[in-house]
Amino acid sequence: MNAVEQRSAILDKAEQIARMIQESEEMNRFSQAKNKIENHADANVLTFLAKAKRNQYSKTSLRLGYDHPESVKAKQEYDDVLRKISEIPIMDEFKEAQDEINDIMQGVLKTIVSTVSDVLSVEKTEEPGDSAAGGCGSCSSGGCGKH
């Protein structure tokens, strides 16, 4: 097998793993929880409001600084909306399902890294989903209540 064929085979296996994850019971629970949120009027309104409050806080803090009273007020308003979102019972279900999928993804990545790190220097970076790296990526599709 030449290098091009090997690369193709590796990418094919990656696609197989991705399909396995998509077809998993964990992904099914995640999709069901996401659908519940998308059909929950309060969750949709609060998610929209959270995005607006987050944008307001970002703009205000960049313009005036994080310690400015207007920035502090904008942050508090954003946090209040996030608290309200977290109080919706289906949000816990969504978060748990999201965490399960994340655990699977982390397991796959850690397995690959630990396997190749014996022969290849692998740099440590932030874990996918770390809030420091910009959030979980799912906030825009229903909000996770973390950011």
C-alpha cells in the first residue's frame, strides 16, 4: 500500500468512526434532547436573549473595559439569562447528552494521541470543548448554560 492509499484508508476509518458515533445511542439521546429544546418556547426565547446579552456584554466590555459599571451590569444581565436557561429541566438532559458525546470524542482523540505519541511528538493543546477555546460550540443550537 502506497502513501496515498494509506492516507485514504486512514481517512476512511475516521469516517467509519464518525458514522459509528452518529449512530450511537448517545447521539440518539443528544438529538432527542436537542429537538426538545428546539421545540421549547421558553428555551428558544431565552437562548435568543442570551446571545443578545452576550453580544451586548462583549461590545460593552471591549469598548469600556471589563470593570466599567456598564460592563458589570451587562455581564450580570447575561448571567441572569444563563441562570434562567439552566433552570429549564430539559437543559440538564441536553447537557448530560452533550457530555456523553464529548466523552466519546475525547476518548477517540486520546486513543489516537496516546497511540502515535510513542513515535511522534504530539503537542498538547486545549481540549476540544474547553470554554477557554471559545465554548462548547453547541450554545448557538440551544444553549448549554455554560457560557
